[in-house]
Amino acid sequence: MRADGLYVAGIGTWLPPAVSVRDALADGRYDPADQEKNEYVSITVAGDEDPPPEMAVRAAREALIRSGIPAADIALVLHGSLWYQGTDFWPAASYIHRSVLGDAGRHAPAMEVHQMSNGSLAAVELAASYLAAAPHRRAALITTADRLVLPGFDRWRSDLPGIVYGDGAAAVVLARDGFARLLSLSTVTDSTLEGMYRGDRPFGTVAGHAGYPLDNRARRTEFAAAWDVAELGRRIGSGLADAVGQALAEADTKAADLRWSVFPNLGVTTLQRAYLEPLGLDLASTTWEWGRRTGHVGAADQLIGLRRIADSGQAVPGDRVLLVGIGAGFSWTGAVVEFTGQQ
């Protein structure tokens, strides 16, 4: 979709202290063979005093302040996550709404978007559509936050060797004016791949029924056993290419016109081979140099990356940025924004 008249008005982030990858290698938590390909420097790790909803609230308050948008002008709150938010049978989005907007947000629905690592960009597309549908709706608030901890999740080993997870939160205010114009958004879905994060395990009745820590490497192996490897690779590649290609086309932008691109903070080998090379993009134009110091912060990577570009002083009006989200399920979202001024 073309996003006429919508802007990024403010971005907030909250990241806990980073721990050195060297320490995880030294005590055996992290495999040296993985790090040789990934080249992470450090990973952000939250403590018990930093539950994801609280991290989201901190990021949301900062985003609102930086945007200059009154709380009463927020017409929608969307929250994305990929892991446990701290309490069972409870909507984290409502807590964030209460903590940030309070009674001022009485007519702003609070909803959750469970698109895994694509949660923030999927939520931005939904929010853009919601604002476009009614001109009197002035702004939307999108948040995302996660903390990946044992015994449920091993940030170093639970997912593929090319991903190490960091903790943190990010938020963005989408409005009718701002420092970066939202030009386009495009999402592609291929649900034939949903089993990649499910495997062959039967459904259970309680969380963790298959045992902790989560072992997604085993699930992927189970899933891939029934697939032709070439066909699996083709589907994954085509989803990415279609989402990015459509977003660029709807923004009247070519890859060569991009000043920056922001991807999930994957290990550098995976990032280059699976994403940058197929799209004809260069590592130097990405936010990887920052991302290698946080790890993959769930759905927050794209917002954190855009915030860092804005704060770096390197962006000038007219610079265009490609944001790319990939989430289990499977979904890919491409978005193009253009800087119009300083945040």
C-alpha cells in the first residue's frame, strides 16, 4: 500500500545493558562455531526487574514525548511480541495503554499483533490502514518488547545458529506529520511454512508441554524432512523478494536510491547470504554495525535501527530507508520511509 500523508513522528527505545559475547563463549553458553559466522560483539540482557510490558511502556513514553503528539490524539495502540510477556491469561497491550495513555485513550483500542519478529512492521501496516480509513484519527502508537530467558528460552541456542536474541523494547508514533514520511508498506504471507516453527510435535494443553528450553533447531529439522530443499529455499526467497519489490515499486524507489536499509539483527553471514545478496544491497548501508551489539531484539530491530539512523546525524532530508521484517508464520514486510527533517 502507498501510505500517503502518514509520517513517523517519534521513536522510543529501551535497551538493557549489553553482555560481551566473549563471556558467553568462555563459559560455554555460546558455540564458537556459531560466533565465527555471526560476528556479534555483545547482546542486550534484561534483568528480572525488567518485564517486557514495563520495557514497552518506557519506550512508548519516550516515543510520545519525542513525537510531540498529545496522548488524547492516539487513536490506536498495537503491541507486538514473540515470547512470554510476564503474566498468563492477560493482554499486555491493555497494560501499556493504561500506563501511557490512561483515560486520555478511552476511544483508542489496545490490541496485540503476534507476527513474531515481524510484529512491529506488521503493526505499522495495520495502523497505517486504520489511520487512512478515517481522517479524524490523528495518530497511532505501536510498541514491541521481549525478554528471552531460561528455563523457557536459551537466547544462544534455542533458535538457528545464525541468530542470538537480545532483550529490549521499541515504540513508534505514526501521525499526520513527523520527521520521516512513510511512503509504502507491503506484506507477503506464506502459511505453508508455519510448520517451520512447530515441527512434528502434537498440540498440548499448557505452555511448555514439549519441554524447556525451546528447541527450534529440532523443529526446523522435523519440518524440513518433508520438503525439497530447493523448493523450501525458493519459497523463503520469493516471499522476501515480493515484499521488498512491491514496497519499492509503490514508493517509486529503486534499490540504488536507498541510503539505508534496516534488517533483523541476524548473524552477518546469514544476513548477507539470505537477505542482502539476493536483494543487491550492501552491508555498509545497513545498521548491522549497531545491531551486532544488541543481537536480534525480536520485532524491535527495525524501529531501533531507524531511531539510530535518525539520531546519528548522518541522515538528511530526502534520504530513503528500506525497513525489512521477517516473522515466523511466515510473513515478510517491506516498508520505505523518507527523512524530511531532524527528530
